[in-house]
Amino acid sequence: MSTLLIALLAVPALTAMVLWVLPVSFADRVAAVVGSVISGLVLVGSVWLWIDYLRPADGPGTLVGFETAPRTLPGKLYPFAETDLEWIPPLDVRFHIAVDSISIPLIMLTALLVFLCCLYSLRITPRIGRTRSLIALLLVIETGVIGTFSAVDLVLFFLFFEVVLIPMWLVIDIWGDEHDAAGRRRAATTFVLMTVLGSAVMLLGFLLIHRQAGTFDLEVLGNNPVAGGRGVPLAAAILVALGLAVKMPLWPLHIWLPDAHAKAPTVGSVLLAGLLLKLGSYGLIRILLPVLPEATTTIAPYLGGFSTVAIIAGSLACFAQTDVKRLIAYSSVGHMGFIGLGIATMSPEGLSGALFANIAHGLITGLLFFLAGAIKDRHDTSDLRTIGRALNARLPRISGLLVFASLASLGLPGLAGFWGEMLALLGAYRPADSLPRTTFLVFMVIAGLGTVLTAAYFLRLIRNLCQGDPAEYPTTAFAVDLSRIELLTWTPLVALTVVLGLAPWLLLDYWNFV
Amino acid sequence: MTITWTDWQAIAVPLVLALGAVAALLVDGFWGAGSRQLKHLCVTLVTAGAILFGFAFLVTQRNSVRPGFCRAAVEAPAECSIVFEPLTVGLWAVLLIGGLGVVGLSTYGLLDREIPVGEYHFLLLSALTGATVLAGARDLATIVIALEVVSLPSFAMVALRRDRRGSEAALKAFLVSVLSTAVMLFGISYLYGVTGSLYLQTIATQLPGIDPDLRRVAFAAGLFVIVGFGFKIAAVPFHGWLPDTYAGAPVEVTAFLAVVSKSAGVAGLLVLVTFGVAPSGSELRTVVAILAAVTMTVGNLAALRQGEAVRLLAWSSIGQVGFLLAPLAVGDAQAVVGYLAAYVVVTLGAFGAVAVVQRHRPAGLLTDYRGMIRSEPGLAAALIFFLVVLAGLPPGLAGLFTKFAAFQSVIDADLLWLAVIMAVNVMIGLAVYLRWIAELFRLPAEAPFSVDIETPAVTVISAYTAAAIVVSVLPSTLFTLIT
Amino acid sequence: MPLVLPLLLAVLLFCLGVYGVLARRNAITMLMSFELMLNAVNLNLVAFDAWRLDGLATGQTLAVFVITLAAAEIGLGLAIVLLLFRGHGHVDADAARDLVEQDGGIPAADGAGTAAGRTAVEKGAAS
Amino acid sequence: MIATTWRVVGVGFSLLVILAAILLSGVEPQQTSFPGTGVGPDVFWTFDLRTDDLTVLLLAVVGVVSACVQVYSIGYLHERAASYTALVTLFTAAMVTVVVADSLFLLLIGWEVMGVCSYLLIGHYWERRDARSGAMKAFLMTRFADVGFLFGIFVLGIGYNTFRISELGSGPISPGALTAGTVLLLVGVVGKSAQVPLQTWLPDAMPGPSPVSALIHAATMVAAGVFLIARLYDVFVEAEATLTVLAVVACVTMLVSALCAMAAVEVKRVLAWSTVSQLAIMFAGLSLGTEDGRHAALFHLVTHASFKALLFLCAGVLLHQVGSAAFVVLRRYTRRGALRRAMPVTFVTMTIGLGALAGVPGLAGFFSKDSVVEAAWHHARDGSTIGWVVLVSVCLTAALTAFYCVRLWLWTFFRTPALAGALGAFEDDDPMADVDEPDTSKLREPSWLMLGPLVLLAIGAAGLGYADGVHVHWGVALVTTVLAVFGALPAYSLWQRGADPRPVVLEHEFGLDAAYQGAVVVPVRWFAKLAVLGDRDVIGGYVRATGRAGTLASQGFRLLQTGNVQTYLTAAVIGVVALAVLAGVIAS
Amino acid sequence: MTTALFSIAGAVAIAAAVLVVTSRRIVHAALWLVVALGAVAGCFGALHAEFVALVQILVYVGAIVVLVLFALMLTKAPTNPLPALTTRRSPFAAIVAGVLALLLGTGVVIAFGNEKIEPVPAGSATDVGTAVFRIWVLPFEVLSVLLLAALIGAIVLSQRKLSERSDRLSSSGKED
């Protein structure tokens, strides 16, 4: 299995290299096919990994009895498919990767989204072309994200965390909004600079951890957490949280996000929202809680507070957006706020909620960005005022899917978006014993109102985009409503949204460790 | 004192380099009327041979410790002028790599600009001699003279084209350098007055216990000495000459300044700080830390808006020096040498690529690089890789891990404020290099740069790239230079 | 003889040299000012040597080295100055400004780091 | 094709529900467990199902009403029929889920899916502005309430340490948590069942297709609130404070909404307000906290389902055949007496329905309302203030109900002698009314696909009162009947005179909408602007300023780079001095 | 005695140095430099460093100043007073130098205010010779490299460019 994990990391990167070596004209033609095949293989591999993990002999995390289990936190690593090699002894850095039930679902999500993006690119690519590089960069991003999710060494985590930066910057800078060259460049630069600052700050936190504990290894750190809630551990926790909060992004560090999402090409937005934001929340769960438990207790109320503000501010900002992609981007701020709140509660419920919301948000926002991209491609703009209303009449299927995705995103019970938010709120209702409960009750109430706001802006979007009098916005001759490739690409997302909504235990069962 | 075999071993490398220098000069002088290309080749081979001997020596002797030119002291270990030890090996390795790289870089394009080949290589090897002595020196007299041996030939090299720009560049560098030497010597004179010795070892043992009244003078003296090196490595605010000189010198010489001369300065400062004037806990280390913070910030910020490739590299090298000063301020030789090694390799690479482009586009603007990823994919990919290493992001793992080591040493020394400034500078630095990388990727480009690159250039740049890739995949090699 | 006497003399000479370097326009006079500074150094060295009286004559030795060094420097320096004269026709250090930062290298709008511009958050009301 | 398939599926599903109800009737109460999941040690939930009398009763109601609605819709609706039918089916399924759920979370799924279905169905005519805003309003108000509902689930579930409905009420729980939990659940119920103060969405939901209104008002959605309290009656009975709150809400609601119904000028709006009012009567019964009260409330739920479904379907016929259900439009036909003549079946069934609503003795509504009054009287006699309050309110409501029923009936179907063919009091609403004479000749009954359900439901409205076994408390019957007559008489006399005074307060429905607009919507807009401005000018401003500062600094350093070597030297010497001073400061 | 001698020499050195940096005639400045350097040599003598004093006179006065005068001649330095010989920044430079002098002077006085130099017997030349050839061998050797490098550097810079040379040669009809 460890070979499989390494293959999951290496294959996309190597494919990208091969694509770059091939001659341009040839590679441009085959890139999407190659990308689809390879990312499909990676998807199969990741699912295989999950199935293998679930076999009773290997998997530690099967369902635990109701009465006996103590109130433990997910986050600590129970390594599976482990590879542990010496790499840079002078710096105490090891090439140590492993996965567990927290990371494999995220890896599957990564593989799925990249696969869908490649598939989508078979037919639909940004106007500027250069498909070869686009696909290659997507594959590099895949390697980076999977690597982050499987890194056990903190430095390796940091390394993979950084791998995605330049490819994503290029994706936005080259294939972004073709009408606004300066804007897309600025967005890309803001994105990459803020993120790199965040990760540098995070690195400082890692180094403080190393100074305190003498190791970068998450497995060792998980078993011997850094004690103390003041002084150096606190500084480390703050720095790590700050760095990850930029990526997540948490209010008020979210400012790069709307621009980056709005200007990125469709596949870029999908990966940005679906995967890259998860790196931050995954890091908080994987690093902050198990390694610095006491220091995290100290900062958890602030984390929760900022998350709550993010929920409200992100939702409110959506009301005033006139660009559909920006709107969805801002909605991500709100949703990531729920994840942050769930993490801040430090309770099993909250953390499971955060993990579940991670997956759900990846699926739903991915779908939303695909839809927004489709609408944008058909109208050559993503400005709501220019697109006009009554999409129900012009593009009934896409419009219907948009309604579905909006409903899923606003947390409708029975769809995937609900469980994460619900569990985060439940966690806030009963946070960890060491946290001030009243504070979190307040957060819960405010976040609850945030769900109403979320519903409100999505309904507003539907009202202003999908509904309306078709007489005012007559049908223009669009070639297709829902093309075959779009149907093919989006079906898995829709299906998974429903399946996970009706059967949350498909994931939740495996996040309850003894 | 009699000169022993050990002494000869300790100075074997500088000695061979000096002999190589004379040899190169003689070959050039007695060449006669043969082909200039052939003469160039011969001189290059002589030079490279001298340097390669140095490498061979380092490889065979890397684990030995040989103090040279020692004087027995009363109730203390012998005071030595030069010590061959693991730190020296690491620094010499870096310097020799840099020297060899510059020699490689000079294999093409030198003759076109009517640079006298023999003298060029003579000066290069002389400077390298000084640099190696400097890195091993353990007394102030040797340090200051070796530093001059590095400096004066390099100024001559700057002006070697003997044109308007070259002479102006050389004059600026020269004036600043002379002032710095004077300041440093003034500092040394006080250090001598306070401690009564020029040996670093003795100074280090004397300084902590001196009279409080003298401490202030000792402090100022140490400061002056550090400032002298600050001129040499162009720490802010002693950096003014650097961009102008880089812009005015031939590209090969600029690379030499950026690589060998700067490394020599850092090596000298490292020796000085760790062994002598600024023992652990000294306020002088705080001064170095402040210099580091100011230098990296100013260097990176100023690089932000440069439109010329060489000037951008010049300012960014100031920023890089800031990063180098950070671990230096806490006396972490391993991090310094590792960082220096990675910096040397990729700076050589970047200047190599710039040299290729500037031969055909003398203006050297960033816009000349537009769309090169399509028109010259190999060169562009290599250049991007070098820039990414300089920025310290994947895939440039060498840069990433050397920055990481710098962070680690700073954090371990409790200088959180410096670490935070470094973090901010990672961001600014990235912004600097991204502008260039963006140009390389930008399509479509009108008249993108596309030429038949000379074979030596291809070879040399490939070698740099290979080296950069090796140290990126195995960053531990960088940190094991000091075994 | 009080030690401060030569030391103060050295300080004065050094600072006069500094003044000369900063204030003089002609490159050759700047070089002359450097000589003053180096002489200050030598005065220090010799004075400290005489004060220490350790029989090693370290200060004097270094002073001799410094004089030699100064000779080497001035030799190369004058060569550079003459080269400058060949190119520029004068030896004014502050008039040699060919290598000043050129403007117009890059357009202002392309400056990196200018984040989240005014287009970033578009105006719009919740209608 | 797709539409037909969905229609078959929809009708079939409704029939299946009826079949299930028949099969399950009389079966022992039982629970079925399904695999669930645990999150942490204390939170464990499964998707359990249960069957008991309440389930069967509601299944029957849901099945019958939805079957009627599905069949009726075949005739009623033609555009976008596929999605419509699918949604109606989903709506029914969601209600069935709520009814059979033994898990609070499963119930919540059904509960919210209903909300979404109602949203989509109300917005079925998304071309129309009022439909769009009505749908949005409905969803948002219920969603707001559902947040409270969710928190209520948290409180009760954590308090009782289970999320299974059948296990609630059996464990130890602190009184505070019990009250808090039930009150929070009540918030959800109030929203879903459109009680004060969240009642305004229901009348605004009327632009939706009439069959949907019938479904929402009779069997699903709004009835779910009543069902929920009945389902959790054991828990609610424990929490007296909550019941008091419920009683107050119910009494206020029934009066307020009955008053609003008296001033409404559109058939469906009158009916909508009446639904709110009738639901409040059910809640009043439940709030008594007695078994009688619960029984009476459920009885009223069933009868109400039949006659309210009937009434909405009748209104749908009017809409379908006439094109509008506004009084002003209907009057154009009625002033010639056309409506009654052209659509006799509709007239008769609607009369039965209105009679049942008004509590005409012998019809279903009479018995069920009286049973509520009777339960309240028993409770009041035991010395309960709540009993008295409920008693008085329900009696008053009976009078008001009679008033608006009679008003609706007379103005819709009968020529006003006093006006001699004029439109009467509704003329102000439509200045073109007299000019535009409708063509009454084409007015006729709709197809039997639509009339069939009408007749079926009319039979129910007439006969369901006897289903529970006839036991009439004559005193109560007398009082309510007299009150109803007292209510009907003014309506008749006003109609006789051709007058329809509508106080401004009632026309504006107590100004609650405007208040919400001012207190919620406008501030949210302001906050939204603030958030965006904050992002752009404060946070974004900092980021921009950082970027600009970097650029400026860069420019500054470029300016310092004068090319003059002596500047460099000066800077360097100053640097030395500054460092010396600085380090001196640090050292000391 | 030595103190008085030193004081006089020092005063002369200061005065000459002031004139070096302020004189409006470059050639005069160079000549004042000779005086200053000579006076400093006198100071060395007063400090019993006769050897250094000798070297000072030989190298500085004998070589360096001559070199400087040659350079002045080659750069066609005018002998008449030049108003623009100092830059406009000179007051500022004076302030900077003054502050530096104040700082250093205070520090020196505080640190070494009470120290005295004892007179010693003459004969420093032997000591210096011994030191150079027994202790400071390495710097001495490196210094030789420095001198060589500086020499070659100066020569190569003074040469004409290859192209200019060949131009001249070809114009005179010879092949290179």
C-alpha cells in the first residue's frame, strides 16, 4: 500500500513532466486525454486505498460502541500505508508519508476533482489554449494536494503546501479572465503573495514546535503533544493558525479569495475552492489539535470568533455581489467559517463536522463553480447584470442544476452540505470541557443566523439569475443547454452530494477513533 | 617560527591558485600570434586546472584539521594565521564552485568584448586566492589583506572592458571599498589597542573580560570591522555601489562579483563573527541581525520595480545577503554555508542565462524575456528553475531548504522578530521573481527571444541546472559541506 | 606622554579624511583623503604598540602592511581614475552617473504586490 | 412523456401511501431501526422509522389529499408539468418521512425538504414577481424558524442523550433544558405552521398553483407543526412554560389571522388566513396539555385537511376557469350571476367547504371545532387559566370565521341586490372593471379530472365529523352555533347593503410585513453594504496599502540610487554612525 | 620632550590635513598632503617607531604622492583655484564627520584617558623585521600577491583596447 501511495504522488507529477517534454502541437492535442486517463487512474488508486484501509485487518477506525468510547478528538494520525525515509538529516527532515481515515477521503476528493477537471478539459478549455501546460499544472497541483494530505513530517507538509502555489498562480495568471488581464494578474499575485506569507508564518510555528519538541514528525508529536498553553507553544499555535487561516481563508485574511476565484478559469476555480482551501482546514485539524492541544485551547475561542464573523461577513458580502463567481467565492468564506467553528469547538462532533464539511464543500462548491463557468462561457461574462434573468427559460437544465447546487450549498438536510454545518453547530453547543461554553453558545446562535443569511443570498441568486420574466430577457440562440461532457462531469458531483446527504455515516463512521 | 609541512598543506589551495594565476598570465603573455580562441581555451584550462586541484585537495583532505602559520602562546592554544578545518573546507568548496562557475561562464562571449583573456583569468585567480585565504584566515592582518586581494583584482576586472560604463562602475566600487577598508582598519587598530592581539582566538578570549570603559571602544571597533565587511557584501546601508557596478560591469564579471566576491565577504564575516569579535551573546550579533533585517527588506523592496534583468538580480542579491546574514547573526555556520552554496549555484545559472540573452539583446530588459517559454523552452525552463530556487519555493527545493535552515537557526536562537521579518521578505522576494517568471510565460509575444545558443553556453547552463537539481533533490549535500 | 594624544590626533585625521571623501568632488582628492584616513589608522597602531610594549611590535608591523596596502590601492585607484578620465574627460566622482537607475523599465500598473484593487470588490447593492 | 411518467409516479405514490395507511391501521406501535452513525461518544443517531396511530392517521390524510391534488393537477396544470409533479411527489414523500420518522434528524430532513419543495412550488410561476418574492419569503421565514428547531433538537437530544423520538421524554433532563428545548422546537413549529409572529409568509405564498396551496395548507407543511407537537406531546406536556407560550401564540394567532381574513380581497388569501387561524385552533387544543386537547386538535387537523383542501381546489377551479381569484375579477362574472350558473359543482362543493369551515352544524368542522372548545371547557372547569383563554379565543374565532366565510360566499357567488350589477366595494381596486366586460359565455365547469377530487373531498368535509363517533356536548354546540350566527349576520347585512368596510389595520395585516422589512431586510442590506465596503476599503485597503507601500518604498529606494557615489558614501557613513548609536542604545 | 615634539608634529599634521581637504587648488592639496604625511611620520618618530616613520616617508612621500602628482598631471588638473572642488553637500559632510569625531573622541578619552606611553629604547626595526618574518609570514605573502595583482590590474587598465591598438597599428601599416 505504501507503494500505491507513493505512486499516487509520483504519477501525476511525472505525467506533467512528460507532457512538458513532448512537442507543443502534439501535446496540446493529447494533453486532456492523457490527463483524464492518468487522473482517472489516480482516482481508482485512491479508492482502492480507501477500500484497503477499510479492511478489518488494517483499519483501526471501525464503528465504536456508543456507550464505551471516551470523548476523543480526531486529528491524531493512525498511520497506514506508511513510508519513512531519511532525507535531510542536518535539518531533521524526513520523507515520511502515511494516510488515515481523515486524509484518504480528502485524497479521494482531490483525485475526483482533478479527474473531473481533466475530463471537462477534453471539450471545454479556456480560449487562450495552451492545454498542455494547463493539464500539466493541474496534475502538479494534484501531486501537491495529495502530498499535503499524506505528509507526516511537518516540513514535508509545508513543502507540499507550497508546491501548489506557483502552478495555481500560473493557472490564474495565464488562463484567467481574458477580459481583464491586469485584474487577473493582480488577483493571481495577491493570491500567491498572501498565501506564501501565510505559509512562511506557518513555518515559523513549525520551527517553534521543533524547538520545543525536537521533532517534526506528526506521528511522534501526536503521541507526545507539546504541553503548555502559554509562551512558546502558544506562539507556535498562533503562528500555525495564522498561516493556515490565510489558506482557509478565515476572515479577515480572506481578501485574496474573491478575486482569485473570480478571475481564475473554471477548472482553476474548482480546484481552488474544492481543494486548496481544504489544505488550511486539514492542517488545523491535523497539526494544531493533536500537536498543540493546550495552546489550541487558549486560542480556540478566538478562532471560533473569527470563524463566526467569517460566516456572517461572508454571507453578508454575498448580498452585494454582482458577479456570480465572486458570489460563490464569498459563499466559500462563509462555509469555511463553519469549518473553522467546528474545529474551534475541539469536540468530536465539531471536528467530524469540519471534516465532513470539507468534503461536502469540495463537492458542492466544485459543482457551483463548474456551473458558474458554464454560464460564463455561454454569456462571455459572469456579471449578473449582463447575463440577465430568467435563465430557467434559456438554459433550463443548467439553471435547474444551479438551483440544486445552491440548495445543497445552503445546507439543506438530506444533501451533503447539511451534516457538516449541523455537526459544527452541535459542537458549538457542547464544546470541549476546557472551553468557555457560553462563548460558544453565542457563536452557535450567530452561526445559526448565518445559515439563514446563506439561504437568503442563494435564494437571491436564484431569483436574480434563474427566475424572471423571459419576455424581458428573450432566449438567445445558445447551441446547447447542457452538453454531454458537462453532464458527464457533473453527474458524479450531484450523485455524491445526494448520497453523502442521505448516508453521512459513509464517512462519519470512520472519524470516531478510540 | 619555521614553516612546516603542515603550513604548506594549509595553504596548498591558495598557493596553487596563485601559481595558476601566474601561469595563466604567462601563457597569455608568451602565446605569440596563434589563434585567440585556442589561447582562450588554454588559459581557461590552466585556470580550471588550478581550481580543480583545489577541489581534489578538498575531497581528499576534507576531514583533516591543519592549522598553519602558528605561534605558540603562553597558557593557551597556539595562535594561528590560517586553519584548514571542516568549516574552511565548506567555504572553500563554495568559493571554488563559484570560481569554476565563473570560468565556465567566461568561455563564451569574453573575446567579443575585447577583454584581455590572460589578465582576466589572472585577476580572477588572484581574487580567488584572496578569497580562499580569507575563508581560512584566523588573524585580523591576514583577513584585511586577503580581503584586499579579493577586492582590488575584482575592481580591475570590472573595468576590464575599458569603456565608459566599466570605468565608472569600477570607480564606484573602488571608492566605496577603500572607504570600507579604511573604516575596517580603523576598527582593527582599536581592537588591537584593546586586546593587544590580532589573533581572533585571543581576541575572543580577551573581549568578554575587558574593562567596562574599554568595552565601548571594543564594541565600536567590532562594529567598524563588521561594517567593513558590510561594504564588501553590500549590506544596507553600504550597498549603494552594488547595483551600479553590476550594471556597468561585463556580465561575467558581475557574476564573479555576485558569486565569488560576495561569498568571500560572507566567509570572512562568518569567520570574524563566529571566531572573534562577536562571541555568542555579544551585542554585535544584534547589530548583524539588524543589518540582516534592513538588508533583506530594502534589497527585496528595491528589486520589486526593476525593469532590467541585471539590476533586478543585483537588488535581489542584496536581499539574499540579508537572508545570509540572518543565520550568520546567530553564528550558525552550517546554515550559512548551505545557503551560500545554493545561492552560488543558482546565481551562476541565472547570470549564465542572462549572459546568453544579453549577447543578443544588450538592453537586458525584463520584457526581452517575454514568451521565452515557447521560443526557447530549455533556457527558459532553466532560468525559471533558478529563479524559483532564489525565491525558495518548490520545485526549487535547494532554495526552500536553505531558507528553511536560516529560519531554523534564527528561531532556535530566539530571534522571533527577525524570523517574522524574514517571513515577510519571503513574500516580497517571491513578488520580485514572479514578475520575471510571468514575463517568461507570457504569450503571445512579439519577437520572442530565439537564437542558436552557443554550445559552450548550453553546456555550462546545463551543468548549472544539473547542479541545482541535484542539490534540490538531495538538499542534505548542501548542509554536509561542513562535515 | 598621554596615550590619548595620538589617539585624538588619529580621530581628527580620520574624520578629516571622512569629510574629504564625502565633500571632495575630484576623484584624486578623494583618494588623498583616504590616505589621511589610513594614516590615522597607522597612528593608532603605532600608539597602541608603544603603549603595550609587548616586544612583538605587532602594531608597527601592521602599520607597515597598511602602508604597503595603501600603495597598492592608490596604484590601482589611479589607474581606474585615469581610465575614467579617458572615457569621460574629467575625474569628478559625482559627475559619473551613467549607471543611474533608468526609469521607464516597467509600467507602473504592473507593480507586483498591489493587491485587491478597486475592481476587487465591485459596487453593487442588494437589489 | 416525462410529465406523464411523473404523473403516474405521483398518483401511484399517493395511492401507495393510502395503501400503507390501510395496511398499518390497527397494527401495534413499533419502531424499525436502521444502521446509524455515532459522532463522538454521546451523539449517535440512526434513521429509525416508527408506526403508530398517529402515523397511520397522518398517512391517511397525506395520502388522500395528495392523491386528490395529483389527479386534480393533471387537469389543472400543463406547463412545466414534469418538474411540478416530481416536486409535489417529493413534497408528499417528505411529509411521509416526517410522519414515519423516529429519528429527530430524519424528521428534520423531511421537515426541511418540505420547506424547499414549498419554495420551489410556490415559485412555480417564476415569471411572476409576486411568486418569486412569495417563494423566497416562505423559505426564508421557515428557514429562520428551522434554525431554532435545529437548536431545539440539540438541546433535547443532548439532554435526553438520544435523538430517537420514542426515547425522548423518558430520561432525566434539567427543567431549564426541557423548557429551552421545547421552546426552540416551538420556534420551528411557529415558522412552519405560520403562527404569529412568523405568519406573514403563508398569505404571500398564494401565487403558487392552487393544488400546491391545497397540499401545503391541508396535509403537508403547515400540518407538520401540529403533527410534531402531537408526536412529542409527552415532552411538551412536561414543559408547562412552553405550553403557556404555545397557548398565547395560538390565541393571538387565531384572532389576528381571522381578522386579517375578514379584510382580504382575494379568495385564496382569505383561505390562507383562515388556515392560519384554524391551525391556531389546533395548537390551542394542544396547548391545553390534556389528552382530550390532543385528540381534539388531531380531529380538527383531519377535518380541516378535507375542507381546506376542498376550498383551495375550488379556488383553483375559479382560477383555472376564470383566470383569477380576486374578488374584483370574480364580481364581474357574479354581477350577472354567471358564476353560480356556469359552475354548479364548484358552487356546491365550495358551499359545503365554507360551511364546514364556518362550523355549520352537521358538517365536519362543526364537530371538530366543538371538540376543541369542549376540551378547553373541561380544562377551564378544572381551574386552568389557559383553558379559559383558549375557550374564549376559540369561541370568538368561531364568530369571526363565520363572518369571513359568509362574506366570501356571498360576494363570490351572489348578485348584490343593492348594487344592481356594480362591482361594489372592490371597484377601487380596478378602475377598468366596468369598461372591461368579460365574456361569460365561455365560462364552464372544468374537466372531471378536477371535479372528481372536489366531490370526494366535499364528501369528506360533510361526513368526516361522524368518523370519530358522534358525541355532541349540547351546551358547547349551542354556544358556538349562536356565535357563528352572530358572526354571519353582520356579513350578510353588509353584503345586503353592498358595503365592505375594510379597516386599514386589517388591510395592512397589522403592518407586520412592513415592520419586518424595516427591522430585518433593510438592516441586512445595510450590513451587506457595510461588509462589502469593509472588505474593499478596510481589509482590502490594508492589503492595497501594503502593496502600494511596497511600490512606493521601491520607488524611494530607486530615487536614493542617484548614481552619485558620494551619496552612497554619505549614506554608508551615516549608517555607521546610526548603527553605533543604535547599538549603544541597545547595549545600555 | 617627546610629548612636545609629538604635539608640534600633530598640530602641523592637522593643519595640513585641513588644508588637504579644503584647498581649492588640487595641486596645492597634493602638496599639503606631503606636509601632512611628513608630519605624521614625525609623530611616528616621536612614538619611537622610527622604522615605520622611515617607511612612511619612503613609500608615501616618495612614491604615492609622486604617483598622485603624475595622475593630476595626466588628468590635466588645473592649477588655478576651482570654486566647485567641493560638492554642495560639504556642510552636511562636515556635520557627519564632526559627529563621528565627537563620538569617537569621547569614547577614546573615556577609555584611554588615564593611560601613558612609557618611553622605550630605540630599535624598533629589528622587532618589526623579526615579527614580519617569524610571525606574520602569511599576511606578508598574501601582500605580495596583492601587490602583483594590483600592478597587473593597473597595467591592464592603462593599456589601450585591443581594437584601438589594432586600429592604430593597422593605420601605421602593420599587422598584429
